[in-house]
Amino acid sequence: MTLRYLTEPEVIMLNGLLIKKFSPMEPIGIIEPGALNMCVEQPKQIVFERELYPTLHDKAGILYKNLVIKHCFANANKRTALASLGLFLKYNGSQLMASNQDAENFTVSIALNSDMELAAISNWINKNSATHL
């Protein structure tokens, strides 16, 4: 199965939509364009002909973690990370099944523990998603 990755414009659009819906007084904008590029490109990385992030959950996890901790946007970085995770999974035949509260709590835990292992994040995504192929 060929995976569908998120693009920078899609992540930027999600950020703007989330701010307009939930906190319209906050400024909208990218403050770290290089970090945003890294966030959307890193899940695709191949080194010595091997994928660095071989599973859907690994790819989703590195996208999610980076968007939480890299602060690409002026506001709504955590919301954008969670929405991007959900959209990436949806594009690839899966769905995040965690409750809103559990997803919010886990997102905040990544923000507070930026050195959280990718394996822990991938495992959480795996346990809290369902495949719909």
C-alpha cells in the first residue's frame, strides 16, 4: 500500500482552521518554516535504502511528536499536531479512536516530555487506532 503523507499546505490549513474555530483572537502564522518542512518530510526518510520509520504508526508518531515539540506555528501547535495525526491516519486507512480527553492528555505529555521515546508514541497510536481498509 502506498502511503499518503501530509503536505506543508495541509498542515498550515489545519493550523489556521483550528485557531479560527477554537481561539479566533490568537494570531495565525508560521514562525519556524524550516521546522515545519522537517516535520512533514521526516516520516518519509530513507537511509541506506531502509525506512527510518517503517510502520504507519512510526511515521504517524514522528509527525505527531515533531509538530508538538518543534513549535512551527505562532499558536495551536498541539492542536495542529493532534489534527495532523488524525488526518494522516485517515488518509492511510486508519482512525484515531482515543477519547478527546485521552488524546489531549497524551499530546500534553509529549509537550512536557519532549524526549519521550518514539516507540512509546507509536505504541500509544497503535493501541488507540483502528484500521479501516
